[in-house]
Amino acid sequence: MSELLLDMQSLIGGYGGNDILKGASLTVAHNEIVVIVGPNGAGKSTLMKSAFGLVKIRQGAVVFQGESITNMRPDLVVRRGMSFVPQEKNVFPSLTVQENLEMGAYLRKDGGAARQMERIFEIFPRLKERRKQAAGSMSGGERQMVAMGRALMLDPKLILLDEPTAGLSPLFIEQTFERIVEINKLGIGVLMVEQNAKQALEIAHRGYVLAMGRNRFEDTGAGLLANREIAEMFLGG
Amino acid sequence: MDVTDLLQLAIYGVVLGSILTLGAIGVSLLFGILRFSNFAHGDIMTLGAYAAFAVVSILHTPVWLALPVGMIAGALVAVAADQLVYRRLRRTQPVILLISSFGMALIIRSLVQLIWGPQDRSFIKGIDMPMHFGDLMVSPQQLWILGGTIVIVIAVHLFLTRTRMGKAMRAMSDNMDLARVTGIDAEKVIIWTWALGGALAAAAGVFLALDTRLTPMMGWSALLPIFAAAILGGFGKPYGAIVGGMIIGVASEMSTAVLPPAYKPATAFAVMVIMLVVRPNGLLGARR
Amino acid sequence: MSIDLSGLASYGVFLLTLAAIYGVVSLALNVQWGMTGLFNIGIAGFYAIGAYCAAIVTTPPSPSHLGGLGLPFGVGLLVAMAVSGLVAFLVGLLTLKLREDYLAIATIGISEIIRLVLKNEDWIGNGVRGIAGIARPLSANPLVYLAVVLLVLAATYLAVERARKSPWGRVLRALRENELGAQAAGKNIYRFRMEAFVLGSMIMGLGGALYAHFIGFVSPEAFEPVFATFLVWVMLIAGGSGNNKGAVLGAFVIWLVWSGTELLTNQLPADYVTQGSALRVLLIGVLLQVILLRRPEGLLPEERPHVGASPASSAEAEDEA
Ligand SMILES: Nc1ncnc2c1ncn2[C@@H]1O[C@H](COP(=O)(O)OP(=O)(O)O)[C@@H](O)[C@H]1O
Ligand SMILES: [Mg+2]
């Protein structure tokens, strides 16, 4: 087993005085695709936000590449090589596609932004065609591409995707999962929350089932898919 | 009242509109990012105008050379107010910031009065002859104001669309949380936004003083039409502020054709209220 | 040095009377801001309406302005409250459904328009020359008037405090703290906000009327409108917004501080004396920022109701509920 990229240890925390996470733990190794599934309101989004200092962690620790990033400012987390695509409102609507990508490289000082943008255009050719268009005027699927492209601009080690296929048509869902596999092949770890659990678990190395702010099951993607109890409870039969 | 008179009023309106535009862009930018209406904006205008006035009266430079000094002064005061007070209040309710900025307005105004005295001042000594175009009159100052505004607005546009910091400001205005997880240093962008807003306010103040006179109350009196312009343009949308500024400016001047000139601010207010009732998201804000 | 004891006493009465009038206005602002969260920075406008109404209603007939109707003091107060309330209702109709900063801007606008109208429409209040000869009730003796003002302050306090503790006041607080929750409970937010805005403005008008009878003269520039508004805000915040005792305490404390700064600036060299008022405004402005940064809850913080308690049993409920 390779060294861990991300290690979230028994997190307790939430918004204001209200704890949403009640001891959730999770790990992602180098080059892994890890999927979190679970019912609405389970705290999946909250767990992701907690890795970026957007949710106050009262107890537990978040360790990224051996360094504690618990409650660290978001820009400092990003600087360390972890990117985030939030569940909704994940593009800057009044900025063009190209400007969205440029913002993704805001922290980049090495002048590699232009090269990285070309690589992203290879993964998402559609974005190249539309690069002068305002992101807010694009379809849901295209916006999701912009959001992922933006998150890849710093060449992260790990990318967190919160429901990247929500609201997309079946064709787009299929394509999005293909892109995610492609991104993973570039050597980037992927941690994603998914409602289309079956398809997501098919491409995942491992998966977690989260409920009531705690992880209930953990197994390989195939293992979770094969588990009938879980399939009935969380994967819609 | 014939067509010439109305055209003449329209020209005055565009000049006033230029001044309001510069103020409203700053208000709008700040609102877009901090979600807070800065009631000290008018008094930053006043301070910028007086700072430029100090340069003109001590070094005897032309006004256009003193303008950048005034703008720097406006930027510094705006950033100082933020760093000393507003920054520490940002985590509380936004309304507390409103009260604080109201207090800041009075602090700046009384400082201006302490330094430069309560009496009126003027950039121009004597009377400059207006230029005639047919039956229409334009003073050289008004041409300077118009030209200066056009240059500054273009510069702001280039800044917002071509520079990293400008794009980051637009990004923050779109979505603060996303900007932060994108890696944008929010504090730094906020400081630059204050600097830009303060500098634009100061330019507006210098132009207002060129068009009229310097008084410690000049900026506060302009605050209402500036807010009206910003609201008309859709608060938080700097480009809308240009449209809003022009509409309020022209409407205010045109109203003097039927109402006593003293009611100009009332016209701005009336336009704003109608707007708020009919289209609360601003002229450009309704389409989404 | 000729400190004349009777002079000192009459200065004291003067200070106390004005402090009490400010206390009334501070209570009014507490209804709007402290209890409801409505941001009104056009206090001076409603204050001016009250002052002019009192002048017009109670002075003897005059060709130079509207009225006077020569009616008694009490009628003047009622009219002052009614007209202020009516104007507030109109402003509220247009702005209370909008965001809070729009209300704030609208209130600046309305007070500016009121000032412009009073200044330019000579027929209403004799323009910039103003209306003089507004008599005090009962007797010209300032001590008697102080008693009247204190009586009105006490009555206002009791009324506002009663409103705060009533179910109506509880709804206001609920609306302020968690608008969505209260909306879910089926409350008509707009109506409650309107009631609080109108009530607060009526009391501001009352304060203006008391002021007119005290000074005996009103004009558009008789009180610096922006500054008067600001001072009331500092009073409420220093005293403790949401707390009626705090509102009154803040008015007295800040009024004494404000008057004290005058003694201070009077010591300045003659050249600077004209600048004294600017220096005083500066001091009060800085004081506000310090309060907001160091003690935003004020001298007497708002008494929080116990969480989760029903109105009837709140007194016994536990904090940790
Ligand atoms: N910004 C917020 N403030 C307060 N509570 C929130 C916020 N966001 C989410 N919650 C609450 O946290 C819980 C978990 O939400 P979330 O993490 O979004 O769930 P999931 O992504 O698993 O559907 C829900 O009860 C939700 O109401
Ligand atoms: Mg979610």
C-alpha cells in the first residue's frame, strides 16, 4: 500500500454550534479514486468542506501528505496540492471560461499556467471552443467541465469533487466519469461524492458509505457494489 | 424652455453623471465583494478633493497633476479605515459595518474640517470663460471632467479584464467562497478593492470640486445620488454603475427645467425609489 | 472666574432636559433597530417633522407660515406623532420589503427631502427663517418643563418596555434573529416590521416636538441633521441596543460626554475654537468605533430570552434548553 495522500481522522465539527460531522474518518492513497455515497444530509459535502477550512473542525485531524491541515485557510490548503470542486455554484459566472481557468492558476508563480491550460483543453476540448464565453451562460455539463478544469490548473495531487454528475443527462454522466478516470490516469488522486453510486463505484478503487456524519461501511468499489445490504439501503436496489 | 435649454441641461447632466459614475463604480465594487454599503464613500471623495487642493495650493501645479495625489490619498484612507476598523468587524453582522462606516464618514469629514477649515474653497481663481458650441456652453473644467472620467473608466475596465488582480476582484464578487477554495487570497483582494474604490471616490471628489466648490459637506451631499446610481445599475455591478450614474446625472439636471434646482437630490432619490419598486435588482440586474 | 451657582444649576437643567429628549429618541431607535433590526439613519427627518408639527399646531396664527393653530401642547404632540407615523408608513410601504441597506439609503433620502422641503417651501415653515415663539406648556420655568419631559420619557419607556415584553415584541426579536424560522411559523414579516418602523418614527416625532417647545424655535438648520442622527445611534449602541434601560442610559451618558467635550474644546486657543465642533464630532466618531470593536453589546446588553421557552414560562426555563 502506498503512502496516504489524505487522512481524515474522526472528525467532529459543523456550522455554528451544530455538529454535522460526528466522527467521520476517511483516507485516500496516492493515485486512488475514492467515492463517498450516502443519503441526503449525511454530511458528505460538509466533510469535503472541512478539508478546506470552510467548516470548523472541533475534534480530529486532517492530514495531507503527512502534514496537518486541520482548520487551515483554504488558499493555503490549495497551495499544498489539493483542489476542490464544490457541489453547486462551482464556476465564476461572470468570468469567461478562460478567466475561470486563469483564476484556478491564481497561486501559480512558475509561469506554467498556459501549458497547463492547453493540457486541460486536451481533456475538455469543448472548453477550448468556448473559452471566450461567460461561464454563467453555459449548460450544466459544460459548467462542470469548467469547474473541474479550474481545479486542475494548479496540477494538484488530489482533487475533491462534490457530486460532479448532479443534474446531468445520462450521456454527460457517462462522459464525466470517463474524464474522471482520465484525470486519475494523470497521477491525480480523486475523492468524490456521488449520487449515481453504481456508476461511480464501478470506476472507484474504494468507497465509503456515510450516514449521520459517520462512515458506516468501507470497502473496495466492487465490494460495496456486491454487498446486498448496502445496495438495498443506499444504492437504490 | 426650448430644445437648446434642454440640450444644455443634458450636457450638465452628463458632467454630473460622470462624477456620480466614478463614485458609484467604487460603491458597487465594494458592495459586490464585501456585501456592504460604504456610507463613508462620500467623505472619501471630500478628502481626495482636499488632498488634491493642497497640492495645487502649495505646489501650484495644475489640477490634473494633483489628481493622482488626491487618488492616492483616497486609496490610503480607504485602506486604513478597512484595516483599522472594518476588517475587525467583518465577522459580525453586516449592519454593524454600516453603522461603523457612518461613523467613519463623520471622522473623515471632521478631519477634513480640522485640517482645512470649514470655509468653502475653489480650485479655480476668477472665472474661466466657457466655450460656445452654437448656442450651447461648456466650460473647460467640464471638458476636463468628461475626458478624465472617460480615461479613468477605460483604465478601470482594462484593470478588471486584463490583470490578475482585476479578474480576482470579479471572481470574488461572483462567489467569495469559491474564490477562496480556488486559492485567491481574499484579504489581499479586499485591500486592493478598497484602494481602487477610494481612488475612484477621490477622483469623483476632485471633479465635483472642479464643477462646484470644495466644502466639507460636498461628499456627503453626493452620497445619495451615488447610491442611487449604484442601485440603478444593480448593486455590485460596476458596469451597471456607469449607466446608473448617467441616468441619475441627466435626470437630476433635467429636473431643474420644472423644479427648483434645490430639489436635484430629491430627483435622484425619486428615480431610485421608482427603480427599487419596479426593478429591485437594477436596470441590468433583472436579466439573469 | 465667576462661577455663578444659579447659572450652573440652570445649565444642569438644560443638559438634563436635552438628555431626556434624546432618551425618548434613543428609545424610538431601539424599537426600530434594537428590537427589529431596521436600519434608520434618517432620524433627523422624523425629528424635524415632529418639531415643525408642534410649532405649526401650537403657535398663534401667523401669515408667515402654515397655521399656527394656537392649539394646546398635548394636541401638538399627538399631531407630531401622527404625521411622523404617516410619513414612516409611506417610506415603509416603498422600502420595508427590500434589503436592509436599501432601507438605510431610503431613510437618508427621506430626511434630506424633508430638509429641502422645509428650507425651500416658505409657506410651510417660513423657510430658512424658521418659526419662533413656540411656548412651553404650563409655565416658562425650565424646571417645570424638565418635569414634563421626564414624565414623557418615563411614559415612553414604560410603553416601549411593555411592547418589548409583549408577544408582539417577541415576534420582532424572532424575526430579527432568524427570519426564515419565523416566516415558517406563519408570521407576516412585513406587517411586523412596518408596525415597528411606524411606532419608532412616531416616537422620534414626539422627541422633535419636545425639542421645539424646549428651544422655542425651529428652522431647517436648527439641528445638524446628520449629526443629530449619528449621536442617537452612538447613544443606543453605547447603552446597549435591544435594551430599553440601555437606550436611556446611553442617551444620558453620551449626552454628558458630548457636552463635556464642549468644556474641553472651550479651553483651546481662540484660533481653534471655531474648529471645536469638528474636534468633538471626531471624538464621538472614534468613540463609536471603539465601542463597536471593544464592547459591541453596550453598557447594558440586551436581555436574551431563554432558548426554546414558551412566552408564558420563559422566566423559569433553563438556559441550556
Ligand atoms: N452552510 C450551512 N449552515 C448550516 N447548516 C448546514 C450548512 N450546509 C449544510 N448544513 C446542514 O448540514 C447537514 C449536512 O449537509 P451536507 O453536508 O450538505 O449533506 P450532504 O452533502 O450529505 O447531502 C444538513 O443537515 C444541512 O442542513
Ligand atoms: Mg452535498
